[in-house]
Amino acid sequence: MARAHLRGSGGHETAGAVFFLRVEHPPDAVAVGAAHSIDRSKLAEAGEVEFRQGKSEERVAAASRYYARPGRAFNRPGATLRDDFVIFALALPPQGVRVLSPAGQLPQDGDRVRILGIPSQGDRPQAELLGSVVRSEATRIEVDLEAPADLSGWGGAPV
């Protein structure tokens, strides 16, 4: 997990969190974030998107182009949570962060899972929430968390 920072003539602006996912073709890894956390106008003006670790703000990757056409923020008319994504092609492989591999199939009801994220509070640069799948469909996965948690900023987190 890392935080996205837009770079350009206006300086740096934080633009949500991303996770890194392995892909079969070059660039071999991409950064995936939630479309609702990135202002597309500011993104278009930015010369580059830097990805930095949570608290240390160490640069782990950068991108200047999309890997796929961006989705739409879930709060836009007609959009859904499934549309709420943006995928960046990385200039170089990410350094110092975990690159996830996509699962071959959906989790089954009862499977234990981890949800990865960057907590908005505290000192940890990355955190995970544990839980069990209670419902798994192509358009949604519902997880019963083992403990109460503040989910602010966890939208788009990988399961």
C-alpha cells in the first residue's frame, strides 16, 4: 500500500491510497486506486503521480500514464462501486512494498481474509483487518470483521 501524490507546477497534493498488483504483461506491476479519491482535473494537470509509503513518505514508485481507461467515482450519476477504480502503469517496478497477485477465483463463504490498508490514525504505515467472507459474488464481497474498526480511508482496499 502507498499514498498517491500528484506532482506538477502546483506542488504536491495527496490523492488517495493505492495497492500494487502483478500483471502478466509489461510493466509487470500496476498501482490500483479508487477513482473517487483522485480529482481527474488535477490528475490531468499533474506531470507525474508519485506513490509513497504511509508515514515515512519514502517514494516507492511513480507513473505518468494509465494502464487502463480509468473508471468513474462511485458517487457519479450511474456509477457503481465496481466502476470506482484507476489503474496506473508504473515507470519502474515498485520498491520496498508488497506486490499482490490476483486470485484465480472469488473467495468462498466462510473463507478467512485480510483487508490491507493505510490507517488514517496512528503510527503504522500499513495495517490489516481480519475477517470472514459472509457473501461472495462477482460484483461484491461482504466480510464480517473480527473486531470493530474505523473504515475511513479504506475504500478500494484489496481483500
